[in-house]
Amino acid sequence: MRLSLVGMSGSGKSYWSKKLSKSGFRRFCCDDMIAARLVIELGKKHGSIGAVGKWMGFPFEPQYKEREAKYLACETEVMSQILGEVAKAEDHPGKNIVVDTTGSVIYTSEAILAKLCDYTTVVHLSTPLEIQKVKLESYIRKPRPVLWRDLFMRRPDETNEQALARCYPLLLANRETQYKKLAHVTVSYYRHRTGRFGVEDFLHDAGVGRI
């Protein structure tokens, strides 16, 4: 089995990729791999996704555009590396693989996304509108690396905070549409959060069978 999990931050990608890892899947965590590559930019010995978020900052800050571009270039390199490993793994069919993508994987390139769909079953972990509404406060309180891709635009009569509050939900809605378009299958947010939903249920809903 070759799975890629796509969806927003907090949708459950890391949770389920770790559960699958405990069930024998080889796990690729894009967040960790990107942070490791950006350590030099961060000026630290060890990188973390939280540190990357602080480094990138908000879309109204002067350094944001340059750092957004660096982050996306790094993510594209990481995805190319992972897809290369997945392609090699075809020679070892006994090893299952799960790719824990970032929320911004949809911005890498058409070639990367085409390979992701060719090499893996892309599983979208949905984030319904009512959950999207609570993500804004979380983002403002604890910034994460978010690629806006020009979807942030402050009006003349707005403060930065007001513009964030207006634009962030639009960004989430746009992303959710793109995840659905990319994925082979969508797993309901509420279904995979029920107490009795386990790895076998997840694989069944993903349409890939059983371990």
C-alpha cells in the first residue's frame, strides 16, 4: 500500500500517519523534513515546524514573500525526494508507505502532484466549514508556515488583523476545494474521529483493503 494524506493543518494527517507507522508503514513526514532543511535559515542546530512558522511570519511582513518562496522551493525538493523513494519502493512490494504531506503540497508543481497521484492513493482528510472557523484564532495565536499564494490582500480601511480575519477563511475554503480535486478519496472529519475508528477502518475508507 502506498498512501498520501492531504488536508489542512490539524485535519489528522500526522495522527493517522503515525498510527499507520505503528502498523508497519514506512512514514515520510514532510513537515519534519522541510524543517530539517531550513535549519540554516533558522540559525539553529535543530529545526521544528513551530520555528519555521515564526521564521516565515505573516503575509503583511516585509520578509514574508521571500521566505514563502524559499519554503515552497524546499517543500518541492522534499516532495521530489520522497517520490523518488516511493518509486524505488516499487521493487520491494512488501513494504507499505504513508506520506504525511503539508497543507501547502497543492502549491508545489503539477508534475509533483501528478506523480503523487500516480505513485500513491491520495487520501483527503476533510475539514468541514464549522471547523475551519475555529482555525483562525489558532493561527493568530500560534503562527504556522502558511503559504498564502497571493490570497492575502489588505483593504485600505483594514488593519492587518482585520485583513487576516477576512482572508484566512477564504484561504482555507480554497485549499479544501483543491484537496478534494486532487484526492482519490475523502475521509469524513467526524467519521475518523469516532472512538471506535481504527487503522483497519481507515484503510477500508481509503479503499486500499486491509493490512
